[in-house]
Amino acid sequence: MENKLTSGKIAPKTGEYNIVSSKGKVVGTVRVKKGDRMPPTRHSGSHFEID
């Protein structure tokens, strides 16, 4: 299952989230705890994904 989240959304689970650019390229990772808000991204159109 793949979850896509944007900045400010609540993380559904603790884990390493890939930062994905608007072009679909993984540009980094961030560790977020369940219930925390997703951090801002450096570029508009980016989102977070976790498997």
C-alpha cells in the first residue's frame, strides 16, 4: 500500500517517508512519528510517500 501526503498533513504511522518531487523523483527522506505533521518541502508540488 502506498500513502501520499502533503506538507501539514498528519502522519498515519511512524516511519521513513520519501520526499517525491513533482516529477516523481525521490529527492530525500524524512523520519516522522505517527500523529506528527508532515514538514514543509523545499519545492512546491512535492509530496511524501511511505510503503
